[in-house]
Amino acid sequence: MADTCVARVPVFAALSPRDQERVAALARPVRLAAGRSAYASDDAPAQLMVVHTGRLRLARLAPDGAEQLLRVLGPGEFTGEVAVFSGERRDDRATAVDDCTLCVFRHDDLARLVREHPELGLRLLAAVSRRLAATEDRLHAVTSRDVGSRLADYLLGLPSAWADGVATVRLPLAKKDVASLLDTSPESLSRALASLAARGLVAVGAGRAVAITDPDGLQRLADGA
């Protein structure tokens, strides 16, 4: 079970190894090349999709045609729970950021699992509640903090490699996607990044590398101090 998507997903962690094997047997593996769509807006099937390897980007189209990046899922994270439990059509679309594999559960199979293991339903509810809380935090940040503060907070949350007191992070997405996550434009993001560099808080390296040269100062900015 060590290398299955079921073993990676926290909502399945409380199941016994035998029950995890039963769950894994219900999962349909789906492989996507980078850039391929997992589903589009208004797709009919209600399915829970769990990321096994790679990353999946979820986005929504605004009425004016602009794309808003909602979040990027990594291994063990899932999407589709709203369609499964409410029966409503999706209003977002999912695309592979890089080559990835998914484990897909049909509505009927998942509903039966929840009936047999009520704790799964509670864990799914807890996961969705955490996602809602994160969305509310993001909305609060957009309405109460400027782009520079949001960018500082985002950079501090990325995995970093330390050397000589400097933390180097790598933007995991293209700048246009980072801008979308931070609810700003690519131009505003570039200006904010240049401003952080001018203040000595970061140094922009090659590619997507960013060195955090003043972690305390960047944290103060993220805290709104």
C-alpha cells in the first residue's frame, strides 16, 4: 500500500490496511501528460479525483473570459467532492501542471464507502472545511493587504534551501499563475517582486529562483508591520 494514492490521502489514513486495499481496488487510475485536461467546466460525471503523482491546477473562467487560478493540488490532495456529494455540475476545470497520475472514484463507489465507513465522510468534511478556511483567509488578504504583503507571505510559505543565512525558494508555477493565486496581475506581481528586491528583502535569481536575503524583514512585511 506504500505507493498507492489511497496510502497518500489523509482521509483514508484511519482505515485498516485491508480496508485501504478495498478502497484502492475501487480507484480507476488516470494518467495525464502535462497540459492535458482532467475535466472541464460542466463535465457531467461526479467523480472524486485524488492526485497520486504530479500536480493538478484548478481554474475557473470569469464571465469576461479571464482565468482565475483557484489552487494547485499535489500528491494526496483531491478535487470533485462537491460534485460527488451535491450532484451539482463543476464550474472549474482541472489541467495537469506536469505529467501526473490520478486515482478516480465514481460517485456510487464513494457513496458506498462513506456509508460503510462514516469516518471517511467526517474526514472529507474536515478537509473541505480547511479548504474553505484557507479560501476565507485568501479573501481577507486580498481585501486588507497589498500585493507586496501577499507576495511576502507566499514566498515565506515555499520550501526553501538555506546556505550562509540565505533561504532560496523556487516559484513552483509560472509567474502568471503565481499572480493569479495572489489575485493580482502579472505586471503588478513583477513590480512587487522588484520592490522587494530594491528594499533588500529578496534577490531575484535565474529562472524562478528567489533568494530571501532578509527573512525577518520579509516576515514583518507579510505581517503588515
